[in-house]
Amino acid sequence: STLSALLQARAQHPQAQLIAGATDAGLWITQGLRRLQQIIDLTRVAELRRVEHYPQHIAIGAAVNLQDAFEALATDRPVIAPFGERFAGWPVRQSGTLGGNVANGSPIGDSMPLLIALGAQVVLMAWRKGKAVHRHVPLDRFYTGYRQSLLAPDEVLAWIVVPRPAPSEWLGAYKVSKRQEDDISAVCLAVQLQVDAGRITSARIGAGGVAATPARAVKTEAALIGQPWNEATLAVAQQTIQQEFSPLSDLRANADYRRSILGQLLRRAWLESTGQATVRLEDLA
């Protein structure tokens, strides 16, 4: 029920499975028939159930449920609200946690592309030599392979730190899935841009469903930064993002479709950010 108790339990039992909402880990048991020999439940750790607001950033505790986390993010960035409403369904968002989604590291987890585009960091904590220690890791450097990360056996992902938006920030967050509601993404793309006098001064792009991990489209960002935000730049960026990733084919979408969608979602971002109306389905209501 306290952060220090959690860290000490983790130090004593590094092989135990950390559990929060268990919206994914529960399926390992009910569908995969796995037996988890030891479990550490962090959902009642008071310090990690908070969203803390600071002048330059917000810090979301690992035990904050997804609904509250998306609402906190949408306070500064209202475009996140409809994106968050497409994350699974209401019961899952009430029990699953943002920290669990990030730590789980699924390549089709919807929160990570968004957080990568926002420049988020994770705070990893451990109990060593009788005291709590921590380190900050940029989320786009956190994942090392399929469901693998830099998290050490004795560490806990404690906080997700998200910078507040710059005055000139524009953000688009997109999810493509077979169903509009309560479905897993075929492709997820989040685009954060800063445009000054018609020229792109900053770009961060997070992608999901197109690689073994949630990924940052660094080559596409490089194709955008310093360029005028026009259709010629868009065409180069579309070609770049389609070549930057090598997605797999599965039951949700084949590889060619995923590559095509990456380019088209980038076009959607261009249309929206330049003032085009009725780009989204929500705009037609």
C-alpha cells in the first residue's frame, strides 16, 4: 500500500509478476492457461494512484487507471479525449492502468505511440542499499524488443512524465481498427508538430502496429523538420514513413495495408493541421 513497501517487495521477489488492472495479464491465465507463481499487486499504492501537476509537466502514477490518465492528458490537449475513448471499452479503461499498458510493451498498445509523440519519459524506481533510487528514461528508448524493455528485474515503472504543450504545438492522434469501438489497432499514429511561419520547426511521430515495439518515426521526422508544411513536403514524408517500417501481416491487417495507412494518416494530419474540415468521422456527426 506504499511505494517503499512495493519497491522492497520487488527487490526481494524480482521474479514475481507485477499486476495492476490485469486486463492483459488476466488473459495469460484464462486463455493461455499460465500459472503465475508470485504476484505483486500495486493497485493500492497510494503514491502511484495520483496525477501530479507541475508547471512544465504532469506525472501520472503507474496505478492511475486509463480513464483518469486520458482525462488528465486531455486537460492540456483536448484532441486526446476522443482518442482515449477508443481505447478498449469503458470497463477496461476503469481497471487497466496507463503504467501497465506502457510496461507491458505490446506493439499494438495505443497509449505508447501517443506518449512517444508527446516526448514522455518513464520513471523507473528500485530499492537499493536501503533506499529508493530512480532514473528517467525517454519512452522512445525504453523498448529493446518484442515486449522487452530496459526495466531491470528489481525495478518498477512508477511514473509516466509528460511535458505540457508548447504554445505552437499541433497534435493529431489516430487509430485504425476494424471496429470503431472496443477494438485493437491495426495501425496507430500520433503526430506532434510545431509550425512557425509555415515551416516545421519540430516534429515527433509515434507509431504502433508496424514494428516489434511501439516506435518513433525518426526518419520521417527528419524529412519534415525545417521544411515548409505543404503538399510537396507531405509527399516526401509519406514515402519516408512507408519505407521506415516493415510491418507484419496478421489477422487485423496485412503489411501493405499497414504501410498504406501510415501514409494516409500522415495526410490526414496535414489536412487537419492546415484547417481542412470534416476529416474525421466525428466531424460528420
